[in-house]
Amino acid sequence: MNFITAIIDSLVGFVQRNPLTTLLIVILAIGAPALLKGIALFILYFLMGIVLLVIILMLAFRWRIYKVRKQMEEQFGEQGRTQGGFRPRNSGSPFADRERGGREGEVRVHKTAGTPEKRVSGDVGDYVDFEEEKEQ
């Protein structure tokens, strides 16, 4: 019973918000029922077409996401998933193919060949010798 009253309330609300549209629909229903039927069928087919288009786009989107996921799995392989993150196999780094060894939290620093020792010459600035004194 609540369902029927909800439908009637929504129809009354539509008529109150759109009196000219409701009047046009009533005039078409009385004067040209075949034309009203044609308009109703057009609206029905239009809405069904939109729903069908949305379903097709959702399926195409899901298929594309599936293909991208498969491509990433092939690119990164099983190695990336077993080590806790995705890491490319041949990244060009000399340390990429090494097995991760050592204790957890251990940090290793590797010096690269192309870095200069100093960026500023040694004669820039003055050295100030000082001692800390405690206040009494």
C-alpha cells in the first residue's frame, strides 16, 4: 500500500512542478493518441538505447582494465609480487638483478662513478676555532 501512495505522491508532485508539460500530455492523449504513442515509444527506445550504451561502455572499460592488469603482470612478472612490491626486471640499474640480502633495515650506500669530490674549492671561507663555555 505504501508503494502505491509513493507513486501517487510522486505523480502529484510532477504535475505541481510541471503544469504545462502535463497539460500538453493530456491534450495529446485526447486529440492525437497515435502521436502520443509514437512519442512514448521514441522516449522508451531512447532511454533503452542509453541504458544499453552505458552497459556496453562499462563492459569495455572492465575489459580494458583487465588487459592492462594482465600486461603489467607480464611486464613485472612473479618476481615483483614475491618481494613485496613491483620492480621491473631489467631496469638498467647494476643492483637490480642482485638478490636482496642482509638484515632488514640495513642501509648500503654505493658511490657512483660520475660524481665529483668537491663542488667548491678548498680556499673558500675561513675556519673559526671556538670553545664552548658553560655559564654559571
